[in-house]
Amino acid sequence: MNELKQSYCDLPEQVDLKDALEITMNLEEEAQQLELSLQIFSSQFKKENAKNDNQITKNNIKLPDLPLPTFSGKFQEFELFKNQFMNVIGNNSSLNDTQKLCYLNSALKNDASLIQSDQNSFESLMDALRNRYENKRALVDIHISEILSVPKIQRDSRSIASKPLDQLWKRLDRDPKLKDLYTQFIDENLSLDHIEEITNMDDLTSEEGFFLPHHGVLRVGNRTRPLRVVFNGSQKTNVDISLNDVLCKGSVIQDDLFSIMLRARKHAYFFSCDISHMFRQIDSSPSETFSKNSLEKSSE
């Protein structure tokens, strides 16, 4: 107690608070800066946690198993198999060569499984498959064989084509204007040599040619060609085969509409035109005209 009393008595009567006030203000400023830093760090931490939570949620989504493409040895199917397999397995950087080779061996079936390579590696086996199934001559022979094996269509197509023609003429008899347009269509085709009249029908039986059914479509408001005659190549015969079924379809040679419109915007002016009677002017071999017969009438 005596020591405390002595210490109290030794205190000066006036204490200089200037330095203490400045220190206190500095401490308060540092505390505010620390609080702001903690808030920024907390905000960044919450964003990072939310991002990780979303990533975990995505990774936890159970997707269905992706089936491995298979190849049984058909030449015409190899290109599709090769592209699919390379996208799924061949270009997968997480798989080593041995794993890719195992997947490739498991994907080969029947005749394709007999293909062997000089080296026991994925690239060597894939090269062996390319050498075998990218044979252009073999592909051409297969396509020719498929064309020659197409079933014949020369059956009772004449009676099938006569039904829509009878229905068309019933409609024409009720509408003289439509009948006049249809007659003009036939006369125009004859004058332009787009069609040829067969006068002796006894020489052309239903077994000797294919008759295309057709019908007329009236386009109201079209001043240039109000009547459009449609030839139906998808009409089935009595053997359930149509002309479209046996035609060899070529590849699409024109660009898509989106590409055409983009190119058109590159120029200040462009012309849009149409070739009159374009498809009717495509010539055919005389030996193939039997497949493009059509029944017509001049009057009832």
C-alpha cells in the first residue's frame, strides 16, 4: 500500500494528452482499414465458395454412359465409325496408347476384328483399318452393286397414276378457269419439247414404264404462274416402291440459305433471279425416258 501511495503521489499534476489523442486516431484509422480489408476478403471468399459449389454440383451430375461406336467390316460404314471413334477415344488426351488400343479392339466386330497390324499399337491398327476400308475402288464397286440390285419399279403404276388424274379432271370440269390453265400447261410443254406425246398406247403397257401421278395446285395471287402442276415421285406402286426410292441421290451442291444471305450483305447491290423451267430442261438418255411417263387428258 505504501508503494502504491508513493507512486500516486509521484504523478504530475498535468498530463499532456496531445500524443495520446493522435495515437488513438491512428489506431481508429487502422481499425477501419482492417475492417474494410476483412470485408473485401470475405466477399471474395464467398464468391469462390459459390463457384466451387457450382462446380461440384456440375461434377456430381450423373450422365448416361456413352456407347462406344462399333464397326463390323462394311466399307460404306467405316468413315462414320472412324470419325466417331477418333472424337471419343482417339483424340482423348487422358488415355494412353494401350488404353486406346484396347478400346479399338473391343469396337471391332465380325470381319473387322480379323484385321491385324505389324506393331501392337493404336496408330498401327488404325492405319491398317484405313488401308483396308478406305479403298476407293472397293467403295465404287459396292455402290455399283447396290444400284444394280435396286428392285424394279415397272409394275402397275399406270392404274395408280390414273386415279389422281381422274380426280383432277373432275375438279377441272367444275372450274373452267383452272381447266384453261391446265390446258395451257400441257400445250406449253409440248411446244417447248419438254414432253412428247405417245399416240399408240397399245405399245406402252404398264409393265414397260413408270407413270408419274400428278395434280394441279392453284396459287391464288400469283400472276405469272397461277397453276403449279406437281409430279408425285414418292407415290408407291403395288409393290410398295416409288420412283424416289430407287433414285441415286447426289450430294447437296448449293450453299445453305444462311451462307448465301451473309455473302449477299458484302455487296451494295445483288440480283436475285430464277431459271425458267430449269428442271424440265434437264435432258435424259432415251433409255431412261420409260421412268418418266405421265398420263394426260385433253377433255373428258
